[in-house]
Amino acid sequence: MNKKQLIDKVSLKLKRDKNVCYPKWELASIIEPVLETIMETLGHNEEIHLNNFGRFLIKEKKGSRYYNINTKRTEIAPDRKILQFIPCKGFHFDAPRNASPDSTDTSKKSTDEKADK
């Protein structure tokens, strides 16, 4: 999802759930500074905690050893900074709609098999 799609979804959700109609340019003027503030804060190695959503933080990852096939030597990669997201306890992912049958379907099969025997 890109920024335009995010603005479209927020606009649609506000219309549907809150019965509020904001122009998309006005939503863009709100969302863009929020995203810039998040990037600036993370750029200063500060943690961002959003209640009922999760935390964003920057972690330092030490460089790991790797084998350089061109020089035929083991080298160490430079240290990196990694963005980490830790979801809150209530955060969940919806299962894909075309997922394989869940465990309840397999239990039905096993009970059907027992009935046949």
C-alpha cells in the first residue's frame, strides 16, 4: 500500500464508520506530517509507542562475518541500524480468504472416517 492508497482507505473508513467526509487533500495534509514526524523521530534513535497498535524502534545490528568469493577471505559486514516493529497484544492478522481448511475441518473428516469404520 502506498500513501495515496492509505489516504483513500482512511477517507473511505471515515465515510463508512464515522459518517464524516474529508476531502482527500485535507487528509493528505494531515497524514504527510505524521509520517514525516515518525521518520524524524526514528532518525534520532527514539522509540515510538502507539497505544493499541505497537512500537517502532531502531535496533543496532552488529556486522556479521561473510566469505568474499572475489578476495577469497572472510570479512565482517559493517554494523547496521534496523527498524523493528513490535505489535501490541491486541494486534492480529486476518487469515487469507483462500487459506487451506482449518483444524476443525480435519476433525470433521476424522469423525466421518470413524463413522464409516
